[in-house]
Amino acid sequence: MDHRRDVAREIARRYCRLEPHSIEVLADLLIPMKFLRGEIVLREGEECTCMYYVERGMVRQYYYKNGKDVTEHFSFEGRIVMCIESLLKHVPSQIIIEALETTHLYALPRKKLLEVIDTCPELGILYRKITEHALISSQHHADSQRFENAQERYERLLREKPEIILRAPMIYVASFLQMTPETLSRVRAQHEKSTK
């Protein structure tokens, strides 16, 4: 069954209010996609041409540094994922997007979205709100890495996005928090001990 209209309403609910006409236009732009666990949504070196709304499942964004993969971000239900530099500058992505579970996405092609903004200005506001949200989220994560210790980073993640800890492999969670798996194990044990 095609859920594009429901997805368009959910995107509007999360990012900015849209009139019924704008929801219809947005729904027409959405492309349903499905990825199995371990499948790649976007490869390194490909241009990111879409924003992806996660209807069901979880994805991670990662890159390679000194031969190791480093998790930069997780997205799950109700979130939008993109490689923002590649999307905005039309350059090859250095970031890879991988499905961590069977994942249902709706792709929103940037080019098609920009084509309808003149006739549907509300979608221009939506586009701005989505990109602002992505930039602010990225800044919060960067600030957490810079200013918080390992325990504080773990507790923030547990408080703000517990789904990640419950659903993502711990090796990726450790990478995301810029810890070794051993450090994450110690931090988790210390947290459990302090909450008893």
C-alpha cells in the first residue's frame, strides 16, 4: 500500500505545518524504498541527491579514517537522513549510509523539490527547516564530542536517543560516542551501578 500522503503529513508534523495542497505536492515527490540489513543506501563517492525520511528501521552514517569505520550519525523512525555537504554542493559523498535493520525509506529528491518551490512556497520553508534541523543536530553532536566526557556523552545519548542504545550494535555506538568498545562497556557498567 502507498503511504506517501501519510508520510508527507508526518514530515510536515515534524518540521513545519503545511496546507493540504502542499502535503499533496510533497506526497507526489516521495519515492518509497526498502533496504535490508547491511545494504548500502548511499556509497562513498556517490552524490547525495535526496533527503531520506525513515518510515521504519534504522540507518547509520559512517566514514573511513585510518582504515577504520567511524559512525557519525544514526537515524530511525520519523527522522530524515542525508549527506548534507554532498546534497547542497553536488559533490561526491565521503559519508556512507547503511541500513542497520530492514528499513523503509521515502526519498525526497532535492532537484524535484526545488522545481516545485516557486509554485508551492511552503515546501521552500520545509526544505529550510529540514536543513536547519540537520545542521543543528550535527552541531550538538560535535559540541558533545568536544565538551563532554565519556560518561556525559553516554548519558546524553541514553536520555535523548535511547533507541540507538537499544537497537544499534554496541561497536557502532562506541564509535559514535568516540570511545573504544571497552570504554563504553565500563561507562555502561558505571552508569548502571550509579542508578541502582
